[in-house]
Amino acid sequence: MLQCFSERSVFELSLFSFAMIYLDHSATTPVDPRVREAMLPYFTEIFGNPSSLHRYGQDALAAVDAARQTVADILGAHTREIIFTANGTEANNLALRGIALAARAEMDGHKGRPNIITTPIEHHAILRTCEQLEREFGFEITYVPVNRHGVVNPDDIARAITARTILISVMYANNEVGTIEPIAEIGKLARARGIYFHTDAVQAGGYLNVNVNDLNVDAMSLGSHKFHGPKGVGVLFLRNGVKILPTQTGGNQERGRRAGTENVPYIVGFAKALEIAQSERNAHNAKLRENRERLVDELLEAIPGAEVTGHPEQRLPGHASFVIPGAIGDEMVFALDLAGVAVSTGSACTAGSPEPSHVLAALGYDAEAARGALRITLGRENTDAEIDAALQIIPATLRRIRNSTIEIRN
């Protein structure tokens, strides 16, 4: 039991008996050895430019085509609907800006400002793109609120639709609190109204069903490094018939929708990682969910006043997020790092920001509560021994940090 370990002994145990324990899988994941092996030949032996007509280029093109077919089969899509990008952020940017600008060009100018509907808990790759579209291009952005658990009500989305609405974008699963949104239901109502629907599925790609027909999406963004693939490669699914204005111009790669020489080894790695993640997700999800529940139960028991953020059940399987009263997020992360456990306060893209989480603010937490945010996200490579050690180290470290913070304030 936790009580049999003093805080000092737990600290020493973490430093000298265990290697560093990585529990920040929503930020990134280690590359699966099977993915690395699949990629290696394309750094050295098959190094050609896929646009070249000679054998070197055609061998590289064959690898890209095979990867595109693998991704398309998993998503329930056609190969021409798969666009390889540099990451999930670029996929999100291409979807929003590309669809929005193409749709605006076709709108009757007398209808007024074109409208985009989204939520206030989206990743900054969505929110800042929306801000730019509003500020620089004259779009109207409607932010539909979420409830205390971070869930958006499809009925609220339906009520927000106007005759000028051209696009709806709602994330599949939230990166900070892990909440899974009712994407299929939102997609169904968008289709009934003849409105394009995009989902940022970057956090969901390794854990949830990504069949685009089941989800009723017209566009979907994925990022490889969230499911044990390499950093630096993503995918945008774009349903056939959806028009976009390319945001990156140059050559004719990706059917003219995304110019630039294809990153062959990383594209191969993306396809292999997605294939592994989706074929093994049920088994991995069961174990992740079991360990997450252990962690949540013991942490809530050990830290009075700690509260789980996000939906208690409708959430990513390995995702646990909290607000810890009397503690400061960055201080908890630094202390746990010294104790041998890597966690985060929320999105890695905004780490170190003095501003409280926009996600927690949208859920109704005040700035003081949001300062105590802590995100612990498990991965499939975490061993039982690591989870046991983390369950000793984390509560003891947090109690020590919170007591120190209270003493300083007093």
C-alpha cells in the first residue's frame, strides 16, 4: 500500500531502482520497432524521388502508393482521398483554410460572411486557423460551448447552423482532457444540411474507430507520432468531391493539393504504424483502460480535493487528467520529472505558457483551478512494473509539492 513508503524512500526508489517512466503519450509516442524496421530501407536502399521517371523514383513511388492503399483501406476510403502532409497541424490547416477559401469563392457575395462552426476546446491548430480566417479573410466563426465534461451537444451544433455555414469542425477526442465527442452524430446532421464536416482525429487515430463512413466525415486529420509512428508526417482524408484551395503550392504532388517532395520513409512509417494501431487497438485499449482506472482511483484517494477533468467514461482509454487544488501544474511536472516520471499539464504545444488552459476554461474551471492541471497518459509499452512504481511515486510527490506550495502561500 502507499502508506508503507515514506516520501523520501519513494523519491530514492524512483531515482535508483527504476528507469524513467514515460506517461505523456498524448504529447508523443515512441516509434514502434516494427515501424522503424519498415522505414529503414527508404533512407538508404530505396532513396529515389517519387516524381522521377527512372527506376529509383518508381521504386519510391511504389512504396508511397502501397502506403496510401493501406491507409485508405483502414479509413474505408479511396486512395485519391488520402493526402500526405508533414503533420497533424498541417492537415488541420489544409482542411480548414483550404475548404473555407474554396467555398467562399463559390458563395454568392450577397449572402454575407461565410460561417464556420467549431468548439472552444479545439487544438490551437484549429483555433488559430479560425482566428486568422476571421481576422484576415472575413469569415464568421461560431464557437459552440461544451459541458463540464467537455462534450458538445449535437443539438447545439444544429441550432448554430445558418444559411451561411460552409464548414463544421469538431475534434474527435480532446488532447488535454481526453473526452470523446459524438462525431458520427454531428456528421450525420451536417450531411443532412449539405455542410462539410471536418474532425481533428490526431489524438484518436491509435485508439478509436477511424472509418470515415462510420463517422460521417468529409475531412479528417491524423498525425503519425500519436500512435507510435514517426514525427513529421500526417494525413488528411478529403472526401471525393470536396473542393479545397491548396495552401502550399509548387509541384503536382498529392494530385496538386499539397505540393512538395514526398517524405517516403515517413509515409511508409505512417501506414505501418496506423495498421498496427488499428489491428491491435482492442487488446491495448483494454489494458490501458484497466491501468487508467487504477491510477485514477489511487490518486483521488491519495490527494484530497483532486478532481478528474473531462468525461469520466467517454474518454480515451489511457488518458487521465486532473486538477489538483493547492498545486501548480508546471511545478508538479518538474517535480515528477526529478522523481523519474514524465507527465504534463496539457498540450505539449502550449507547455510553459503563463495563460491557463483554454480547454479547462471552456469546461468552466476558473484560472486558479486550471493552474493545478495535470495530465497523465499511458501507452501500450508501459509495463506493470512501471505502473506500480508510478502509483507509488506520483501521489507521494504531489503531496509533497502541494504541502510546499501551501506553506509558501501561508
